[in-house]
Amino acid sequence: MTERDYNLLGETGRRAVETGLASAEWYHTDIPRKEMKALMRRSDQPAIANTALYYGLMVVFAGIGVALWPSWWSAPFWLAYGALYGSGSDARWHEAGHGTMFKTAWMNDLVYQVACFMIVRNPETWRWSHFRHHTDTIIVGRDPEIALMRPPAMARAVLNVVGLPDMHAGLARMLLNASGRLAPEELTFVPEAEQPKVVRVARIWVAIYAATLLVAILTWSILPLMVIGLPRLYGAWHFIMTGYLQHGGLADNVLDHRLNTRTVYMNPISRFLYLNMNYHIEHHMFPMVPYHRLPELHARIKDDLPAPSPSILHAYAEMLPVIWRQFRGEEVYLRRKLPSGARPYREDLHAAALGQPAE
């Protein structure tokens, strides 16, 4: 397998900038301007209902869990609370961070700040990290959010199901930021004027976690940590399961989201936790379309996209053999088949971005 340098400060990233592969023009399905404006129209009502249900369920499950503590009868309620806390927060920091969840700006910001705390992702850092992810999706050396690299780190991938590496990295970065510093990689995408905000947020978070830990010690009980902190570990499984499907096993260094991103049909519960991000090609192609309009966008452009995976299980059955071959060092990836009437990938533009002659 060709050696890949995923370091944002490495030679691969610099070469991507020099060749035009970074911050490049991506393929978009043609949609009339008037229709696109209608799809991008934001609304508070769907998100208010979704958010009220989401946090309402968290309060109910945590309340029952506390009431039944320490009986094992509380376990199902803590498991449900954990899935909402540790996985639902991933989708909500993401959508609110795009500013498309609500029409009202302060509502987006409130949900974004709370969800970022729950998933231990600094809201100021991740705002810029995710902007880079959309600008340079799965461009090696540029995208800071590549979950499955080539070859994949299998032990880390498995341990992330229970949140261990991700949570450890989040807490370590929180402490680093609270000390007044940013990691070298963060300095490549966080504007200098925004860096003090990163430090301020981290210090507030450290104070909250310290207070929670102090209460747990004084009461000689892990119950406070069951409400704040621990659900980020045992509840991470769903967002990891769905997150790996976003780009796992697909092409890197291409300028067409149809080739490096996957859409998967999912059950209603997963779509609630995931805020319709299973329509992931659609989201990457048109990131300003609100989550509740993605099914409509999918129906509009599906004839220009690869066939969606019909289920989570089907998607993993397709992806895992490829991931295993990559782990063994083979230079393979899933080649997406476009519908017969779809516009083909512009190999000439891709070759030009890489500084290569078109075949």
C-alpha cells in the first residue's frame, strides 16, 4: 500500500495545496437556483420539536436511573441515556455547528455549545476543523476528521466503540487548551483571533468536570459521573457505528463526494439519533440544506448518485472486507458505481489538480 501521511503539518498536505487538490472545486448535482433556495430554507419548528424530545428523553431516562440507583433495574435507563448523551450529541453539535438546525441563530449556538460539551469537542476548535473537513473531504494531509485511515488502526477503531481513544484525546486536548495552548495541528485551521475562545471554553469545561468529580468523591458515589462524563464512553457506540460508514472504505483524494461518501438507509431511531446524516452524500454536496430536508434532497438527486446502502448491516457487509484488506496492506477501496444517466466523474479535473496528465 502507498504510504499515506495524514499529519496536517506534513509534506502530503503541502503538496495538496501546491497541486490544487486542497480547497478545490467539488462536483455538485445541478439543481435550479430557485429549487435550491427552497431546500436551504431554515425553520425553527422541526428542530424545536426534535430538541425538546431529545433532551426530554434524557431528563426522563436520567431521572429514572437516579431514582432506581443503585439497583440493576436502573441499567436499561442508563443505557438509553448514554446513547442519547454519547451519540445523539455528535449529530447535534454537527448540525447546529452548520447553523442549519434552527433558523434562529442563538438556538443553534445554545445546542452547539451544550452538545460539544457532552461529546468533549471544543466548540471553537471543531467549528474550524469541520469547515476544513467539508473543504477538503478525505484529502490526505488536509482533512483533520478522517476516522478510518489507510491502513486502518484496527485496535483504535474497535476501542472507539466504547469511546476510549476519542474520549482520552478529547480530555487531553481540553487540558492542553485550558493551559493556554493549542496543538500544532489546531493552529493550522483555527484563526488567530479565535484562539483565545478555545482556551476560555476549555477552562470552563475543566471547572465543570472538576466540580462533578469532587461531588462524586464527597458522596463516595459514581452517580454524578453517570450523569456527566461516563455516558460519553459507554454511549458512543451508535455515533461510531454510523460515523465509520460516512467515508469508510471509499476513495481518498478525489473531488467528488459521490466517490468518497456513503448514503445509507436507516431505521427511524438511528435517524433520530443521527439527525438524518445517513444522507451523507447529500449533506456533503449541499451542506447548507437543513437536516429535516435531506430526505427530500435525496429524492431529488438520487438519480445522479450511487445506489444507497439499503441498511446499516448491508453497508458494513460491503465495507468490512475492504477495511480488512487495507489493514493487510492492500491498495484497495470501494469503487462507487454511478447510475447510467449520472454525470461521470471529471477525471481530467482530478488529474489536473494532482498535476498529472489526464488518461
